Amino acid sequence: MPIATPQTYAKMLDRAKEHGFAHLAISVTSSQTLNAALRGAIARMAARVVHACEDLLSAGQQLR
């Protein structure tokens, strides 16, 4: 499943609101939990909303 563009994400949220459901959201704190979240989404062929915690984002900035 590809990463959603902002436009696709907005459509996902609009569709969920219209049909009364929610997308599963997962907060990740490390590359290990990010990989696990992505593997789970792929295995289930399901959309997931992934939120990277600030510490993970800061670590990514330091690697550049």
C-alpha cells in the first residue's frame, strides 16, 4: 500500500466520517515499532495512520 498524499489522506478521512468508521492509528517511537506497524498493515492489506513521535523525528534529523 503506498504512502498517502495529503489529498488522498483527506479523502480517507472524509470517507471514514461519511460512513461512520475510523482508521487505525499507531504511534511509533522507534524504527523497530515503525517496521512492525508497516508489516502489520501489509499483512492485512489495510490502511494505517502512523504517527512518529517527536523523539523518533529528532533522531532522524541527527542522522542526516
